[in-house]
Amino acid sequence: MKREEYIADEIVVKRAKAAVEIALEKKKALDIPVIVYDRITQAIYQENRDGTRVEVGKKMRKGRYSEQIGKEA
């Protein structure tokens, strides 16, 4: 592939965000619960169509993957 044929990073991010929005709207239309991660509380929730949230789990590890590997070695 030539350099001119690549897609810019901004366009890739824009398309990825749009794909996620479409998937969420599709799940809402089909009345399928959505799994959401809350960065503030670091918990995983199941969000129903009526807006109710049920906590499914918590974040298990802290730090980045490379930091976790460094501690084990």
C-alpha cells in the first residue's frame, strides 16, 4: 500500500466512535441490556433500556499491563 492510501488516525477514531454508537442504539432498539464500564467508580454495570443499572463486577487489577508484568518478574 502506498502512503496516500492510508486513512488518517482522526478518521479511524471518528469511525470507531460512530460504530460503537450504532451498536449501542441497535441494542437499545432490540431491548438488549448494555454492559458499561464506569471509569469514576471503576465498576462494570449492566444498563437496561429503562435506565436502571445493575453492578456486575469491579475492576480486578490496578495499573497498566506493563506495570503488572514488571511487578511479577
